[in-house]
Amino acid sequence: MHVAERIQEKTLVLMISGRVTFYSRKVFQAIVNSARLSGAKHIMFNIQGVTFMDSTALGALALAYLNLKECDLAMSLVGPQQSIKTLLESANFPTLIPTYPSEESAFQAIK
């Protein structure tokens, strides 16, 4: 798993790529903890570059959402590839975490 970040309009955009699995959970948790302290009001996970996600990653996303919500921070997912989108939909994630096809559509929705 690789992560790059940038701030745009009080939103922390985390661009995640590669495989998100049990083995990357500690890095993912550290990213979420850092995001909480970033001063951003919204945390956007751009997962366009994610090629594989296991059940541990799904759990980590759900925990991240609850953790950020507890701090009054919004969270969204952007750009899942079709296989990841299908996985998220089968677990009803779009009903929990707003999911958008692109960063542009996400920024339009959160304004």
C-alpha cells in the first residue's frame, strides 16, 4: 500500500494505491490517526489506485469512518475500481460512507 496526501479546501485527500490488506492495517490506522490531527474538516480517501482490498481493509474503513465521525470529521471514498466498487457495494458501504466516482464529483457534493 502506498499513500500520498494533499490538502484542498479544508479537505485532506489521501491517495491510496496498491493492495490494502491485513498486512497494511497498522499503516492505515496511523494514516487515520494523523488525519484526525490534520485540521481538515473532511477526509477523502481516493482509492482509485487500490488494486485489492481484503476483509481487514473493509473493517479498517468502517472503523476509520466511526473514528472520524466521533471527531466531527466527514469521510468519503473516491474512484474505486470496479472490483473494489463491487466489494464495497456487497458490504453496503455506500450507505455508510459516501462514495463518488471522481474527486470532482466528491468536491461538488461536499460544498
